[in-house]
Amino acid sequence: MVKLPEHLNVPRHYPFPDHFDKLYQSHLNHLKLKDMQPKTIEAYARVMRRMGVYFNYEVESLTQDQLVLTVVSQRANMAVRLRC
């Protein structure tokens, strides 16, 4: 497993279920191996955590449509918060 910089070790408000934590860590490793910028990794990690909460951490069986709708919805919510 790739060691992420300390600022990318996102604090958790509660522990993730084991199956989600494995996917989450794999996702972070993949982004780091692709040499993405730290802010990009943080943003993608935030989306994955939010999707985990929204779908009760059962993200393995999501369809592409569900993923797209979730990401679009979250981006819209973020845009509204930034404007306020």
C-alpha cells in the first residue's frame, strides 16, 4: 500500500465498515499512483466518503447511473454552499 502524505490522511468522524475501508484505501492508493495533485485526491476522497454515507457503505453494487447522479448532485450542493 502506498503511504499518503499526512495531510491526505483524512480524519474520520467514525470508523468505516471493513469492506468500505478497503475500497476507500484502494481508491486513495490508485489516485496517488496516478500522480494526482493533493487537492484532487482530497476532493475525490471526499466524494467517495459522501457516497459511502449516502449508500450505507454498499458502493460495490452501484450502477454507473447511480454514481453519475450522486457526483452531479454533490457538485450542485457544493456550488450552492460556495455561493452562500
